[in-house]
Amino acid sequence: MIQVETIAKSLWTTPSVTLVLNNSEQFNKNLERIILEEERQIVAREKSTPVAGLESGLSTHWLKYNVLNWQYPEITEFRQYVMEGISQFCKLMGDPKDPKFRISGISCWANVLRPGVSLHIHHHDPSFISAHYMVKTGDEVEESDLHAADDSGHTVYYRPGFVDRSHGGQASMMPSPWDDDWRISTKPIAGRLFVFPSYVRHEVRPYLGKTYRISIAMDVFVAMQNYPIYFGGPRWFVPK
């Protein structure tokens, strides 16, 4: 049975929420199977749109589909975790039942990174909330096979306002007291849903395993944004 643990904390002064799905091994294997099958079909029929340094692969089709709309029992269950994560994040700012937090639409896609592939630094503004769920880390290999790359497949989050000014260490002449605090590198952990503000810049370091790294990402728009988007079509999921 899957057990969900919720952890609310801050990146620097930036709010975030982590949901940890314990005992989720079989659940994630099912998600992996679903995503790879959908990838095969989507890549065959849709035209790629370059994104975050990628020219091909499932991530480049993110505008053409929505994981939350897929018709599988595991996706129905996953939607529940997503909605809980969003609710917990909004709770950090007020009453999640407040009409201003009503979800206008969610864009949700999957990333399948194969050996040598990375996601360049980017952000998801103007959405309100973004989230990452790790399905498969791809680290199911011997440590020696990772070529001693300590950050293989890590997601690096950059402190808002600091990514452009920090030189780090000796490059800034006199060391800045923030040089060790301007970015956080997180090891991928299967079964973890991380919810954070969409303006936080981040990247995925090159994946150097032998199989693939699979994650699900999403952007959430809420009513108080009053953003002029038509939340219809295959890209969007709108909770009922």
C-alpha cells in the first residue's frame, strides 16, 4: 500500500512542498510502462518543438498532450497526489479553498532523458505553481558505471535573483557569503513530488546512466492570475 508523507519547507525564503510516496515501486513501474508506450505513439504522430536544449524526444511534444488526461487507473491515482500537493502548497499562503486558488488549468507532460541528455536552465513563469514527480531515476546501475559523475540526473534549483549575479568562489574576487547558497542540487528520488513557485529557475544535469530517467512535470494556473489563456484542448487538464 502506498503511503504519502507531506513535507512543507522553504528553499531559501521560497515556499515549497514535498510529497513522498512510500512503497511506490510497483506504481512507478506501471507509470514507466505507460509513459514509454505513450511516448512511442506521440513521437510518431506529433511534430517536435525544441525546449530547454532538447531537439527531440517526448519533452519536445509537451504542448500536444497532457499526462493527467491519459485514461489509466494509475493516472487517476496520480491526479489525486497532484491535487493534494497543490492544496498543501496553497495552504502555505492561505486557505486552499479560497476561490482565488481555484485551478484554471494544469499543463502536465513527461520527460524521458536517455544517456547524455540534460535539460538546460529554464523557468515556468507565468504559471503560478510548478511541480516535478520522479518516476524512474535511472540509477539502477553500478556506481562505477556512472563515470564518477556525482550529479548525474540531478535537478538544480537556483535561488531567485541570484543566478545572474553569483560568480561563485574565486571568480568573484572577494568571496560572497552567498556563494554556497545560490543553488541547490537535488538527487532524483523515485516517488517524490516536489511543488514550487514557477519563477524558480532550474535545470537537469546530464543523465549518465545506462537506461533512462523519467519524470513528470507540470504547470498550474489559478483563478487569481486572471491570465488570458483558453484552458481547453489536449494540452490542458481542468479539475471538475
